[in-house]
Amino acid sequence: MGEIGDDVRRLEHHLTAVREFAGVDHRDDGGDVVIGQGSGVPHPPIVPHDPFARLGAMAEKTVAIVGVGTVGSQVAQLATQAGWTVIGIEKDETTAAAASERSGVQVGTELKDAAGAAIVIECLPEKRDVKHAVFAEVGGLAAEDAVLVTTATALSVTDLALSSGRPNRVLGLAFPHDPARTQVELVRPDFADQDALEAVQGFLTDLGREATVVRSKPGYIADGLLFGYLNHAVTMFEAGYASRDDIDAAMRFGCGYPVGPLALLDKIGVDTAYDVLDALYATTGRRLHAPAPILKQMIAAGHLGEKAGRGFYTYGDEAGDAVATEAREDIRPISTVGVVGTGTMASGIVEVFAKSGYDVVFVARSEEKVAGVQA
């Protein structure tokens, strides 16, 4: 009973302090607390919830981006278009100048420039030591209620949050590798504050992006599935299982993907893909994520993809126009295609060739089967 009595006394003490702070004069006859004009602070008016309210006017609509590479530039451009003030930060003057030209925003070299931002987004390569060092430093200089965000997909957001010294203010964010897609993954560690989540959701809404909130797991959803697939395609290419063009064509025409895996790796960046796979493999131990040896060879040769002018494909002067290294010529012109069967695969082949302008002849077991094929 003594412990309960002590708890009650401590509770009464806290209630007394709250009443004094809020200006409570007395209780009414029913025992309810009445807010009066006592010696305390006037009761604050009820205002709409604003997750940035505690940050101050200077920080509102200000985002700092640490690492203005492929992803950082994408975020910087979107944020600028949405009316946010963008503070870009890179490791040295040379890198900063290139990043500024690429992103169209001012880029400096001092992490302390992030001190006045409402949101700080780290967009550095998937290297554990580098990211942890940045979070440890940014955690000590950012505004007290600023939200820190990492774009790491292969590393633990929870671990990075702990290294910041303010784990309740850290979230993860994964942008799609195709800038035209609007769905992003927002990672919320178990201990992250609700207002931190709402602040980043509001930021993404300004950017015209929709967030899917996921748990803190290496790879999240998209990258956890995507990079294993990309790595397997590289392994098939390296083993001579099929040519580069055939692998990409199989996934574009056979599976309906908008771009083949090797062309997509060129867009992502061979070096970026290697870092993600290496980090995923270190975390999961799955052979699926062990980087194919040829990736490291390509990095050493400077064949990093579109940004370097050469990767699995070579690229001309016009950005994004892949030029096949070995141009193919048809052995003879094709005008008519014959298909035997009317099952799912046969029907799909008939439809694809018909829509491409070829004359298609197909053989079926009955008139009813013929009627079910769309040519």
C-alpha cells in the first residue's frame, strides 16, 4: 500500500504543476477542473495540427539534401518545382559544382548548412560507414525537431536512426528508379514520431508523390524484389546464357516490362546497383544478392551506364538513346507469321504480331477456338 500511496502523491504533484502552468484557479462543484485567469500561462488556443509548428518559420518549406547524385538531383528538382527551398550539400567543391549543374540548385560543401532545414534527406551511396558517419554528425547539428531521412534501401533504417542520437526523428524513403512513377516507399521504424511521419508525407504530397508506409526491412518491397531480378539477369548474360538484347527483349515482349533488366541497370547506374547488391548481400546473406563479378569489372573500366556513356549499352549524344554495339540485320524480310494453337501463349503471340502489322495465320482445333483468338 505504501508504494501505491507514493504513486498517488507523485501523480497529484504532477497535476498541480500542470494546473499552475495552465492557469487553473479552482474546481467546480462537480470536481471538474476549471481553466481560469490565475497566475499561470493563458490556455493556448486550439489550432489545426501542423507537424512543422515547432520548427519555426525559418525552417518551414526548407529541405537539405546531402548527396546530390542521381536520386538527390531528382529530389532537388521536384522540391524546387513544389516551392521548397533546397540546400544541396556535397563532399567537395568539384563534386558540388557538378551536382549544382546537374540539379539546378545551389550546392555547398558544409553539413552545417543543414542546420536550418525542416527535413534533411541523405542520398549518399549504399556504404554503411559513410551513412552512419553523416547521420551521427547531422543528428548533432540539425534543428531539434527536424526530420532526418535516408534513401538507403539495403541498409537498416533502424540502425541509421540510432546512430543519429535522435531515433524518433528518422525515417527512410525509397524513390522509384523511373522518375515518372509517383509511388514511393516510406519506412517508419517502430519508434519514429507520428508528427515526423506526417511531415514527410506532407513533403511528398507537395512533390506529387504518394507514399506507401512499410516496415524497416533491408530492401523494402520494390528494391528487395528488383535487385535480385537484375542481378540474375546479369548472371545469365555473364554466363553466355543469352545475349544482352535477347535478355532485355524477353522481359519487354515476354513479360510486358517497359524496359529490360540490363537497360534498367544502365539507367540506375552500374556502380549504384553494385553498392545496393553488396549491402543487401551483407545483410541478408542470400546468394541472389551476391553481386555478379562482371559488375565490378565494369566499374573498374568506367562503364557505369547512361551517365558515363557506356554500360551494358553504349549511348550517343542524345541522353537516353541507347545505341546497340552490334547492329543486327534481318536475314530475310518477314511479312507473315504462322502460329499453331490457340492457348494463352499462342493467343498472345498472335495478338502481338497482328498489332505490329504482320499478317498472321493460325491453326486451331475448332471454329470455337478460332473465334476466341483476337488478331
